Amino acid sequence: MSLYRVGAEAADAGGLVRVPFMLPTLCAGFPSPAEDFIEGALELPRWLVPNPPATFIWRVRGWCMKGAGIHDEDLAVVDRSLSPSSGAVVVAVVNGEMSLKRLVMTGNRLALTFDNPEMDEEFALEDLEEGLLWGVLLFSVRWHHVKARASVVR
């Protein structure tokens, strides 16, 4: 396979870039114990990934973001180079665990919330023992055929 350069990132002749597939799963609920970090990589079209060196894929576990259309077992494509703004879905490190949440600003107060009408908890960033905004969700991917999903992401 021949490679050519797109900006600073190599892409194959079809315009595909490899995006790291991360472990542990991204908690869309309450965090769970950590695992090792990189599971592999998926190839995505270059036009879907504006900044490949800063882009990562996480498997979502949980239902706290179902109001945003993000479900358990979806894939979250996250860009670390984007600046988070109020209303964005972000990956946050909350007390050492990776978690998918909605970032909201009320006045001068930033908080992380669930996007699920059954869960109304909010975490003010200044109240967290440890909190870091890690990246911003670009898009999510959902398989609607169970066997197809199992063969690709397992």
C-alpha cells in the first residue's frame, strides 16, 4: 500500500487514517475500574477526522447519554484538540476515570451532567476532587445489526 501525506498525517491512497481504539470503555454512567489503554485502531475517511493525531475512539458503556442519542455499545470519536464549549458532549476524567458527559455553563459555573431524563445529577467542576476535560465528542457510531457490531468491536 502506498502512502501520501495529508497535512502532517499519513493517509493511504483511499484517504483513510488510522484512529486509535482506546480502552477502557468510556463510561456513560458511573465510572468503572480502569483497564489498559489502546485496543487497536480503526481506519476512517480522512474527511471525518480533521485532526488525526488528536483523535481517539472509545466504546461507550452505559446509558447516561441516551438523550444525546448515544447508547451503550456505541463508538465515540473524540478529538482532544477541540476547545469544549457549553452544551458540548465531552470526555472528562472524573476522579481518575474516563466518562462521557454534557458540559453546561450556568453563569460562571461549569458542570458535567448526564443527558438522560432519568438521571438529573450534575457535577460542578470546582466540586470534583479531580476533574479534567480530556476531549470533545466529534460523532458517535452505532451498529443496528447485532452480529455486525459483535464482529467489528470485539
